[in-house]
Amino acid sequence: MQRWRGLHEVPAGWGRCVVTVGVFDGVHRGHAQLISRAVDQARERGVPCVVLTFDPHPAELVRPGSHPAQLTTLARRADLVEALGVDAFCVLPFTRDLSHLSPEGFVHQVLVERLHAAAVVVGQSFTFGYKAAGDVALLRRLGERYGFNVDGEALLSDRDVTYSSTYIRSCVDAGDVAAASAALGRPHRVEGVVVRGDGRGRDLGYPTANVAPPMHSAIPGDGVYAAWFTLLGRGPVVGTVVPGERYRAAVSIGTNPTFSGRTRTVEAFVLDTEADLYGQHVAVDFVARLRGMERFDSVDELLVAMAADTENARTALDGG
């Protein structure tokens, strides 16, 4: 899959294609349905399929400080859409100039002049252009003018739940990682670099990887979780941890109230491994919430709870 940042990276001589447009944060089941529809149309036409997305999130420019919690990094988003059969992933920097383009200007400059869209696939609630003035009906009219078809797809839903990034963020924030997984079609992932903490876990016999995620990451609510831990990249084996392989982990999220902590952290105790993971880029895929965050009256009580957390995580991850 080709990966472009900005329309200037579209190759010279680029021909017609099928385009699907959106932020696609999470690439959840609803997004996957939409993107797969675009891929199918591209295959039928014998042309490439392009996913067009934006960075930063448009909300951050339109309403500074309102950037929603991010379900996936851009790199992860690209990997996920590539697995769906997309041919090109185009990240459009969301600048003030872009935000002020009229709906007609956006269609003409982006979809027609640069991408040469033969068809555009979007969700039924898709809006575009200055102050989100354009909708699917206008897109269809512009498509008739410029010679491309428009497919407005209803978002996938299950009973009373419509799969959306907003819904998934609310599940993650509440610690309901099982519901988030159901909507995503896979466990919710938090990536980050392992940084040095206070070393207390090692002193207690439970050395943890203190994961520092990127700004705006969607972090599950405070509590203890069963999760899969993966060392990302293609580097050498670190201790007994092999890059790309997943390992069971019990993960604590919160301020460590037993020790009167104030900084919220993501600490992963990786089971059955020995490794110095400082500085490594890792992923934590959340499978189940084991309990809420608690303050214990003594270290001995905390150790009993941590032993139980470890075994409960093992059971949850082994399907028990």
C-alpha cells in the first residue's frame, strides 16, 4: 500500500480511483464495512482504492483543545486499512486553509484535480467543507457535475448500538474494554514507549513496564486489566521478549493510591518474561477489566491483590 502525506505525494500520472473519506479513528467495524465497500467498487472498476484521512483531527483546529481521545495512531490506522485491501493511504494535513475551503472547493481541488475520483464512498452522516456545510446530497450533486458516483453508506449497528468512534471512546473511558472490543472487532490498543518509573513494582516482585502513550491517546478508565503485551518493530530479542509476539500481562491504570500517587500511569506486568524494556516501543491490547482501582491499607494487602490479579489475567487471556 502506498502511504502519502499531503496531495503533493500523489504520483505523477495518477489515474482514476475510488476514494473513501473520513477520520477513521479506530478503523472500527463500521469503518471496515465502509472501506471494504470502497475496495469492492475499486476492484469492480479495475482502479485503485484510496483512503483519504486528516491529521490532526479537524476538531483540534476548529475548536482548539477539543481533540477527542485517539483510538489509533496514524501508523496503526494505515496498517489496519492496508489489511482491508486499500491501495493508498493519504493523510491530508488539516490546516486553516483547508478548513476554509468551501464544499465545492474541497471536491474540485482534492477529489477531482488531485485524486481523479471515479467514485466516492462515505457514511450517510458525512459532512465536508467550511463549517461542515457540505453533506452527502451536495456531494452527489457535485459528483454529477464532475463525473464521479457517490455511495452514502449507513453505519453498521448492532441492536441499539451504532458503531462509531464516539461510542467506542465512551466505552474505553468507562473501562468497558469488552464493549470497545466488540465494536472495534479487536481489542483496544494503547501504544507507547516504556519509560522509567519509581521502580516500586520491581521492589515488590512485580516489575512493570511503565508505558508512556502519545498525547490524546484513549486510555481505559482506572483499574486493573488483562491484556496482551507486544514489543513492536523488527529489532532483536529483548531478554526473553521476541518482537511481534504477544505476551500475557496484568495492567494497572491509575495514580497508585496505596502509595498516594498523583501521576496517572499505565503499568504492565508482563507474565512469564524477563527483560529490560526501557526505551522500547510497545503495544498493550486490552481484553478484560479485572477490577477497579483500590487503595489498600498495607503493602501485604496489595501483594495479595496483585497475586490474584496475575492469576485472573492469566485465566482471562487463556479463555477461561
